Amino acid sequence: MDDLDKLWNSYGPETCLYSYEEYDDLMRGKEKATFVRFKDLHEGFKPIPFNLISMILEIERMPRRGRYINKEQVDGLIKSLE
């Protein structure tokens, strides 16, 4: 069993994916994957306006597959909501 299978078998039920096939399609042949587990995750009550996100992240549009952000960018987004 490779790393991808081990991750799916350990954490697959916690994901928003419906099946191993969907997971396999998402991975598209990659050899490694990472699962991030959140504790006490809940939906935010107030959406962050895109103009604020674009200013902090210095982007013109949001990439379709999302984007990784660093700690300073997270801190900037959190401060903007206070």
C-alpha cells in the first residue's frame, strides 16, 4: 500500500470526498498527498469581501483550485475582520 492509500484509509471518512475514486481522480497520479485535520472547525459568520482578499494576497482573481497562504497573510485577513 502506498502513501496515498494509507492516507485515504486513515482519513478518507473525514473528508468531503464521496469515494476513493473521487480521491484518486483529485490526486491525478501524484505520489504524495497531505491531509490537514482541523479541530473545532466551523463556518465563518461573515464572508471576507474579495477586494480585501485581493489587496492582502496581492491577486487579481482567485485561482480555481484555491491558494496556499502564509502566516502573515492569515494574520492580515484575521485583523481585517476584527
